[in-house]
Amino acid sequence: MRYTYNQETCRYEPIVVGSGQFAKKAFQFLGISLLLGAGLLLYYNSQYDLLDERVEKDKNEMLKSQWQVLHHQLEQMSTDLAKIEDTDDNNFRTILELEPLSQSIRDAGTGGHEKNGEQISNPIIKNSAILANKISDRITIEQQSMQELGEKLEQVQRERASRPAIQPISNHNLIRLNKIFGLRLHPIFHYIRPHNGLDLTAAYGTHVYASADGQVVYAEPASGYGNVIFVNHGYGFETRYAHLSRYNVKKGDYVKRGQLIGFVGSTGTSTNNHLHYEVIYNGKYINPISFLNTDLTQDEYNKLIKHNHDDKTARQKQAKSSQSK
């Protein structure tokens, strides 16, 4: 309670506030309090986020950071893919004699992604989406390229497997190799006549192997050749194996390089046990010496023979199993 000094009575008397004055002061106090509260509230809101807003901002910052990491990974993926494309163009395609893919082909279908990305407002997400779509299209182009490379590789492998490349008699069993090709004095008729192959002297019954993959088109006795086998290898190549004692294949059989097809003998116009071996390319006799793989060691030769023997045995077992079913 507040007091005031009364000079007339010389006493301190309490100050009595009327109801109107009290109400006026109360309203003044409340107004000032409200103004101060509103000001403080506005200041706080301008300086500090609400809890919900703060949580959302934290989430957005975390998502932004994750998108940046994702974008970096996409950029690294694009760099790695570019290395694969370079290896494809400058290694694989060069080896297989294919033209490198032009940049216009590799970029095909990637030009419209910038336009599609216009629908996304966030620049980080927009750039990542455009980059991801471009990578997807480049991967599709590279898959198609790899398929083309695979088909070309199979073709090259078939061509190489069809090229006469090994000696039809193992060096281990070879007694003598007569390299005379062309005109020579015939040992029986004693006059000059063409000798269109090589003579490989070996013991009676020595194994004779196919020098390349192909199909047997003839396996019967023939004048001069005696028991002879003709193998058509495709791609213009044919080989002939003459003076055999007997056959291990028949007409129509498919053979693999290194597969046993016959045995050395001395049938036809022959004076001793040997194999007369011929190579024909596009209808012309070629010196077989040019097609013998001189880099093949005896051990490698034996492994090739064993591999094809095991392969043939497996095919025969599979055929018998299929027939029994």
C-alpha cells in the first residue's frame, strides 16, 4: 500500500485509488505487457525456428547430403563406364577388326533427358536424374556392343577352328616328313606329275587326326588315294587324308581338330606305310606346310588329342543316354 503526507493533519495517510483509475492503470499494464510479449515472440520467431521446422530442416540437410553422395557415385560410375567404352572401341573392336562406335551412336537417346529433367525443381536431384538416365542409355548401347562383339568372336573362333592348323600325325609317331610339293618323279609310274600334298611316313596303324573342325564328305576308297577321307571345313577349306588302312569316321560325321579319324596304311598307289595329306582352299591345292602349327609342343599336341577324345566320348555317352530315354 502506498502513503502520502497530509500537511493539514501532519500525518501519513494511505492513498486511496478509485475504481476508474485502477482500471485505467490495469489496462495500461496489460497493454504494455501484450506489446512486450508480442515483440519478444516476433523476435524469437525471427531468430529461432520452431521445433517442427527445425526437424524438417535437419531432414532436408540430411537428404541433401545423401543426394550429393549419390551424385558423386553416379559421376564415378560414368567415369568407369567411359573406361569400358574406351576398351571396347580401342581394344576389343580393334582385335576383332570392327569399327569403333561413333560418339553419335554412344550418345543416341541421351539428348532428351535434359528436357525431361525440367520437371524437377531441385537442382541436385535434377542433375542426378539426368545423369542416371544418360548412364542407363549408355549401358544399353554398351550391352548391344558386347553382344555384337560376342557374335563376332564366335564367328572368328569358328573360322580359326576350321583352318587346318595341326599336323595330322603326332611328331612322336612320325618317321619322316616328305616336304616335296608340286611336280616330282612319281615313285611307281616313273614320270613327272604333280604332288599336291605332303607325305608323312609312320608305322602301320598310326593314328591320323583331323587338322581342323569340319564335316566328313567322303570316306571310301578312291583311285590312287586308296582309302581316303575328305573333310570340308567351310570357309573355303578342305583337307584329304589318303592311303589309310581303315577309317574311324563315316560320311556325314562332324569332327573336331585333333579327333581320331583314321589309321596309317599303304592302300592305293603307295609303296610304303604313310599318310598323303592335302589342303585345298577355294578349289586350289595349297602347300600344307604353310598350315602346320610349328609352335605347338608335343605336350600341347597330346593335350589337344586327349581333349577331343574325351569330348567325343562324352558326346557318345550323351547320345546313348538320349536314345535310351
